[in-house]
Amino acid sequence: MPDTPTVAVRSPIARPAPLRQAVYDALTELIVNGSLKPGQHLVEAELAAELGVSRQPIREALQRLHTAGWVDLRPSQGAFVHSPTVEECTQLLSVRALLETHSAHDAARHATPRDVARLWELQQTGLAALAAGDARAIVEANAALHGHITELSRNAVLAELIPQVDRRVRWYYMPIAKPRGKDAWNEHARIIEAIGEGAADRAEELMRRHTRNTTDFYCRQIAAVAGRST
């Protein structure tokens, strides 16, 4: 019987570094919620003081954020919050649209009256945030509503895939949450009505229009900002 090969262990497996991950997550969330704005210069010392940590985990987090596309590192200038392009917006939101149209279709097939009542509760939360002019609350309510529709689809693959783009979608949605808000939440109401009626094809089409409208609105805004800066 041949000898079982052995694996030479050159060094112990590194333990996870909670502080590094916490700093990375904190900076990502500050970008997503608009506290750190596109194009803003990120100064290590200032970020370290803000988060109450040393500069080393900040430096490491900025490198990771650069790799993930949240931050641009410019030679001899430093780190800057990435400014999304029209192409990036179109690519990400088109993928999100494909996923969420399926979610709406399947949600209409599976939702119970209690599920639909919960959607109307989330709708009211969004309308209250809109009335208060609170962009962060609008974004969170929007994410909660879309997330619940995904849950109602009873589709485990969609439930796994959609959260992978959720953070970036929230980032894109933040600057348009208020100007797009009234139309967006009116569209939500029609989607909820279709889900409540079990009209799967109509719910899918309404979600397709909704996501397309959001994409078009955001891309027009980016183009307008780019035009003003030239």
C-alpha cells in the first residue's frame, strides 16, 4: 500500500483580522451613504482620527477599496473616492434589473396576503422618509422593499445573488433618492398591487420599467455632472 503523501506546513494559517475588516466595512459604508462623496480626497490621518484607529489599517483598507472599485489611487496625489461612470452604472443596474424582474415575477406567484401587507408597510416607511426629505432613510427603505420582494420570490439563487450588488446599488441611488423619489415610490405601489393580485407577468414588466427608469435617471445625472465639469 503506497504511503499517504504528507503536506508540509510552512507557516500557521493566519487568523482573521477583525479590526481590518471593521475599518474596511466602515469606510465602504461611509462611501455608500454619501458621507464620503465621489471625487473626495481621502486623507489617512483624518480617516484614522475619525474612526479612532491607527493609520495602518486605514492604509490597508484603502488598498482593498481600490481593488474593489470604491477608491482610486493616484500616483503622487493619494486616494480619492471613485466617481462612477455611465458605463459602470449601466452595467451594474442592468444586471440588477434582470435579477429583480425575476424576483417580482416569482413574488407574485408566492406572496400571501400577510406578505403583501408587509410590502405596504415598507412602502409607507419609504413615503415617510420621502416626506421628511431624508435621503439615507429613503435609500434604506428602498433597499428593504426590494429585499423583501426578493425574499417573497422563494428563489434561493436570487436571494444569494442580489445582495452582492446591493451595496453598490445603494451607493448609486443615494444622490437620486430625493429627486427620483416620488416617481419611484409610485412605481413601487403599482408593483405591490400586481404582486398582491398574483399577476406575475405584470409584476415582472412593472419591475422592468421601474429599474429601467432608475437607470436612465441616474445615467442622465452622471452625464449632466460630467458636462458641468468640462
